[in-house]
Amino acid sequence: MDIQELVMDPVSPSDAYDAIIFVSPTSVEMGWRNVSELLKAQPGIQLAAVGRSTAEKIKAKGGLAFAPEGQGGGASLVKQLQGELNLSSSTVLVVSAEGGSEGLEQLLGCEGSVVKTHACYRRSDIQDPIGAGMLAQLEMGLDGWIVTSRKSLANIFVQFQGQEALLTAAPLFVNHSTIAEKAMALGVTTVFVCQDAGEAMVHSLEDWFQSLGLEQ
């Protein structure tokens, strides 16, 4: 995936929001400065993240945010927000990628929230198929691979066109069950679902390779 930061005007500090939700660590990195003046003007705004890795990014920026336990995701976050806010009378800003799935916004809208979005980056597929040199390196197969979104999963299969068996035969580590479901539909036979794309994924990789007696 290629990620391009978008040049956007900062969110006005006079705009009224009850919560700001960041959808990914990238949204924090590329969107934080655009909401910093708003947070200074309105320190009572609730910060939230769709997963713990994103919450950790917010913490590194000096903010405190809550995130759902386990895999996270939009549905889990909205369920937790129900205990934090009166969603039917709340205005929520979602800091996200341009052209995102809009699933979170739809869930919030169903709860009666007024939802506004701030797209601070753009994602695009890398179209070049995997090169002959890398294929030669992988001729003995993959020991494992990692994917953190359904979009990137699909793009990897495009890049491995004609060599999909390298992917389907190798253990895949993902950070959400929805990615695992799509991977299995594409033929991947071994998928590990980790609680997040950070520490939990590293531990899962360590456990897998240790069980095989492979050096990390």
C-alpha cells in the first residue's frame, strides 16, 4: 500500500464535538496536528481509537484515548461509546483515510450521532506484481506473513498473481477476524488472529516460530 498525506485545513477550534475517533495509527500521525488547536480549545472532548495500537499512538502524542478490548473495530468501539456518551445527541469527528469504508460512520449514524469526517491521508494499491528476484528468494516458500487490512490482503494477492500458492500455504497473522475470514475465502489455510497489530502480533509470531524450532 502507498500512503499519501493530504494537505488539509486544520479543524476549526470553534467547532463543537463530543468525541474524536481515530481509525488507525496513520490517522493519528497525519491528522493529529489538524485537531490539536481544537483539543486545546476544548479539552473535554473524548478521544477514542478503533484499536489499542491506535490508542498507543494517541498516547505518544500526549493525549488519552480509550479503545475496545480484544480485536477492536468499529462495532466494538461503538458499543463501548454507548457507555461513555449519549450517542443520540453527540457530534463525532472521525479522522480517517480518504475513501474509507464508512462502516464506523454508518454505525454511529444508526445510533443517532451527527458524524463528520476529516480525511487526512489517501491509500492506493501498488500495482507492480512481485518481481522475479523476490520470487527466486521465495522459491522455498514463506515462513509467514502479516496483513492488517482487507484492502492490503487483496492487493498482495494481486501482486502474487500466478504465485498465490506461496501465500495460501504460509501461516498468515492478522489483527482482526474479518481479515481472517477474507483470507480463508481466498484459500489461506492457516490464519492466526491477534488482538492487535503490535505486541500481540509479535508474541504470536514468536510462539509460532518457536513451535517449529525456527530461529527468529
